[in-house]
Amino acid sequence: MRQTKAQVSFEFILIFSLVFLSLSGFIYIINQRLFELSKKQEVLELKQLADSIVNEVSIANSMNNNYVRKFDIPPKIFGKNYKMRIDDSELTITVLENNKTYLEYFTAFPIPVKGSFIQNINYNTTQHCVSRNYDGVRISRTQASIDPNVTKIGLNGQFEVFVSLHCVKDTKSARFTLKYDPEKLTYKSSEAVVFDKPQYRYKNPLFDKMFIQYNFQSDMVYPGRFSFGYLGKNCVSGSGNFAKVIFKVNAAAAKGMTEITFDEDVAENINILDCYTDRNTIDALPDSKNNARIEII
């Protein structure tokens, strides 16, 4: 009798263990399936965001020059912070959790795209612009950019950079200060890019006419600095170039990469004058800046 009870107890424990293991395995499979479905949903959400941006680029590319359209991106993705990066023909969306990569999604643009998304995406920085101009399509949020006409150049070579503003509103004038390596580069000349100069009518000028021009090559006081600005005659909104600056590579320059940047050592390295107040506006100041990188060969 005792042996029978012991046998029953053993069988009960065995059956219970098998049921427990089966139930645990079933729960694990369900959890895995839910996790996979959740991941697929998250990837689908990233794909939808990427597709909407690619669609903005495709529409802009089909338009004429001077096309500008504003669009919004979400402040968060499934409750998490994220960043977006443009690498010429590729868009990367990186979702972060505890400042580490949680999920990434890549997609290709149909054409090369300039510009960038703001680094700190939040509820106040969701609005961006897509523009189509003589130099292609750009995405930005109130951005200042320095675009060179070359990426590589030899010793004694001369090149030009166009300084532009993107996604600005009610602007009457702009001023900037550039910084460069005087051991590698020499400033040669600069001029305003305005529509009433025939050579710039197809270079997407931001302003139509220039009223007062100001430029100051300050190597004697601050080596490697150059300031430029002018007052336009009319208020403008949108994206476009407003200055061309020409540099020459020094004969004794060291080979390798060099940069032309907006001078962060100057507190007001970019000033924008508001049309309606005739005062420098803080709201229209660029959230991001694209600097120029050139390789000396």
C-alpha cells in the first residue's frame, strides 16, 4: 500500500513537472512571438517615417528651383528618443534607449540629398524643410551651410564656397564670420549672391537685391577669420545662397583635410535681421550648421 502511494506521488510529481515544463515552454513561445510582433511593428513604424521622408524628397526633386515645403517629424518614436542622419543617398534612423542604440533602420533616397536633421529632436524642433534648388534637394531645420564647389584640390588651387541659409522666415539681412586655417588657405575675395546680378540668377539667391554690403578680412587681428554681411531691400522667407567666398590653397600647405567653419569663437558668428522689428532675431538663428571640408592633395 505504501509502495502504491509512493508510486502515485511520483507519478503526480512527474505529470506536474511535465505540465509545468510544457506550460513554461508555451509561455516562452508566446512571449517570443509577441516580442517578434512588437519588433515588426516598430520596424514598420520606422519604415513609414522613412517612406514619408523619401516621398518628400521625390516630390521636391520633381519641382522647379526655389521649391520649399515644410514638414513635421515625430518628437519621439514609440516613446523613445531617436536621431536621423543623411549620408548623401542614404537615410539612417536610430532609436535610442538609455543613450544606446535600440533599433536602426536604413533606406535609400532616389537621388543624393544635402543637409541634415537637427540632432536634438524634441517637441519644439519637429518642423523641417525640404527645398529644391540649382544644387539639388536639401533637408534642414533653419540651417546655415558652407558648400564648396570642390572636395579635393591641389596646392596653389583656387576654389569657392557658397554660404547659404535654409528654412528662414521674414529675413532682411544676414551676417556671418568664417574661420579657416591660414597656414593652408588664403582668403581672396567675396561678394553677395543676389538675383539682380545676372551670374547668380540660377544660383538660388536668397535675396533679390542688395542694399548695403559689409565684409572684413581680419587676418591682421584674428588670423584665419573673415566676416561678411549685407542688408537686403526686401523681406524673404525660404532657402538660398547669400554669399560667395573665394579661397586659394597656399603653396606650402600641408596635404590632408582642412575645414572652413562658422567661427564659434565669435559669439555672433551668424546674425539675421527680422523684417518687421529691424532687430536681430534669435528665433530665426540656425539650429544646425554644415561646414565645408576640403582635401588638399
